[in-house]
Amino acid sequence: MTRSDTVALEAPTAMPMDTSRWTNKRRDFLRMMGYGAGAAALGPMLMACGSSNSATQAETLRAQLVADEAFWTNVQNMFTLNPAKTFMNIGTAGSMPKQTLDLFDTENRKKAAESGNGYSNLLDLRKLAAPGFGVDPDELAFSANTSSGMCHAILGIPWQAGDVVVTTNHEHGGGLTPLNIAKDRYGIEISMIPMPVGNNQTAATYQNLFDERIRSLKAAGKRVRAVMWSSPTYKTGTLLPIAEIMQVVKQHELISIVDGAHLPGMMDYNYGELGMDFMSGAGHKWQCGPGSTGILIMRNKIRASNPLPLPKWYPVHTSSYSTRERTTNGTETFDIAASVTSCGSVHTPMFQALVNACQLWDSIGRKKIETYDLTLSAYLKEKVVERWGIGALYSPKDDPKLCCALTSWNPFRNPADVMDSVKSAAFVSRLQAEYPQGLIIRNSGFEVIGAANQHYAMRVSTHVWHDANDIDALVNAMWDLSGKMA
């Protein structure tokens, strides 16, 4: 579920285009596409999906990216990234825009000059950020990062011995760690679903996997209490479909906990409409806020999107605690997000800067950013298919409900080399060291059904400071390096 975007920047066709640094080949491509003579604006990635001709599909996606290039050049100029490197690991860390850096510096100096404290639940800032995520201020808390938010969500639930939490075998430690604490402390059980990988999946595939596992556990007499999943999985970039899994959650009347580390700043989601109980995301990745910031969405009222009673929950790290029972209707009883945000004196400039980045995203248009990120990723996937074949992809490409801006694949000419962790790490290092673009990506290890050992694939993040040329350079360099390492 997405909202319509709000583009406060000028429309791309109204912006002057700086072509001084472009190659002749690039200018020829623009002339071929008719840029400036009625070329279509950037269209959704979905328009190109489903074609069996990956070369044609790639050309279509590239044309969409080029058609809006002037707009994104203006966006790219908002950042201070080192031009000697190409940063394609936003899934680990983003970069603050210049205006956010300036505000952070100003507020830090003001705080130092006035000997300011941070005793606050930051309601004024939460009011500014919440609309961009489709929730009310009492439902949006600021946390230290995704892992912090997952600890708040999971360890605040009053578990009983024998409660079962259904999750996957592709989860991050940020979610698995508090689950394991709850296992040892309260006696809960963790049931992991093995995740299929690659393009031969649909949203229904994952929806059915969760439904079948829950039904199987119930048939065995187990008390299933909650479902926890990553959307997307950080290992393969598979966007486990929130709306479809939420249908399963509501049918079985369960608590829903989403590790959405990569969602804020990448996807334009209305969390009130999606209806999950908890979604923990990062402020410092795709949202491009400072480090040590996160966003925790906490359902705090009954909406049509989720008519289930609100789960009992207690704060575990706070200076704010209400003993009142939570609401049974559409009006909150108290500000539950304050209990997460307020814990002693917080460093307010960090969250002022985070909100500044959120407002910048709102002004650009979250839908526009999502569309651009996904189109870059779709173009990358098609280029991967052209060089390595569709079997090399661990990320889905043809079901748009499963696609995000993380792309994972096996780059090795000998496919079995993907199980060599040392060789995989060397690939990442050499890609940055031996190619002039200074390409920075990461690898990730994960289980593959039927494989004897973990696979260590390459994972690439495509975001607002990239363009089609960056992807072309990446694919060419990775293809060249895979030949050298064959």
C-alpha cells in the first residue's frame, strides 16, 4: 500500500540540464530517446515487468531513468559523498544530505552553547515525521536503530511459556537476538520457515508458507502467538509481502512484528493502512539521517486495516510509563510512542536531523523516491540476467510485490564459488580496490534450501544518488572481475 507522492521540487522538464560532464555516447542516447522533446517522465517499474526479452526490458528501464535524470541530478547534488567512490551499500549505511548535516551541526553547537538537556519525548518532532509514514504521533517512536526497536517490540510483550513465534531462517540478528532472549527468559518457542530464493516465487508463495506453518503448528496443539518477519530480508533483498502476510496474521489473530530496517526512506508505505503491530526501521540507512537513529511504528488504535485488539505491551527502556489500558477503539488512550522515545536525556540534535531528512523526503515525494529506487534495481536485475542468467538472482524480479531496491546475486563464473566465503569477501574487496569507480557493495551469507553450505552472494543497494551509468559501470566491473577470479 502506498500513498500518492508530493513533489515540491520543480518538475524535471522545467529544470536546466547540465551536460558538461556527459560522454558523447550518453548524449547520443538522450537524443535517441528524445529527451526534451516530449519524452515520458519516469514511470513505475511495473510497466516493464513480465517481458521475456531482458535486453528490451533493460533498455526500457534505462530510458525511464534517463528521462528524469535532470531531476535526480539536483537530488544527487544534495549530498557530500566522496566522488572517488560509488557507494552502493546503503543497506548498511546511508549519508546525510547537506542541509541535514548543517542542521545537525547548528543544533549541536546550540545545545553546547546553552548547556541544553534532552529530557523530552520529542512529541513536536514526532508530529512532523508521523504524517510521512501514515500514522499519528502517538504511534511513531524514535529509537536508536532497527535492532533497538526490535528489542523494544519483542521484549515488551508479556510472553508465556509455550508461546510460539513463527519467523524465517533469513532474519537479522537484530530480531533474532531479542527472540532468543525471550526464549531463554520466558520459554517461548521459535519456529523458522526455510525461505525459497530466486525469481520463481510470488507473493502467494510466501503468504502460503506462513499460513501453512501456522496451521501445522496449531494442528499439533501449539499456541502460536506472533509472527515476526523481515521486509525486505537483508540477505537476499526479497520484500516479503506485508499486506499478504498481514492477511494471514489477522486470520489467525496473531501479533505482527516487522523488521523493516530498509523500509523508511526506500518504500512509500502507509503503516496505518498496513496495520502491523510493530515495524522497526532504520533512520540512518535509506532515510539518510544520522547514525544511532531509528523509527519504531507501534499500532496504538483500532483501524479497519487491523480490527484485532491491541496486544499487551510494556516499555522496557524508558522514563515514561502509563498504567492505563490501551484503547479498544479508534482513539488512543495514551501516547505509547513516548515510552520508547523518552529515556533520560536524549541527544536531541540527532532526532532533529532525522526529522529534517524525513521532511526532505516528503518534499521530494516518497512515492517518487520509491519509484526511482525500484527502477534502478529493476534495471540492475535485467543487466544481471543479461550477463549471468536468471538463475544467478537470489532476489525476485518479476513479481512487483516482492521487489525492493536491494539486489542479490551470484557473480561467479563457476556458480559453486558462491559457497566460498573467502572468495566472496575477496570479490567485495577487489571490486573497490581495482576499479576506478571505487565500487562499494557487500556480501551476505544465507541458507538455501537443498544446499550443503551457505551461499555468499553480492548485495547491491540502489538509491537516489545513483543513475543508470553507475549500474552499467558496476555490472561491467563485476563481470570483468568474475572472469579474473574464475
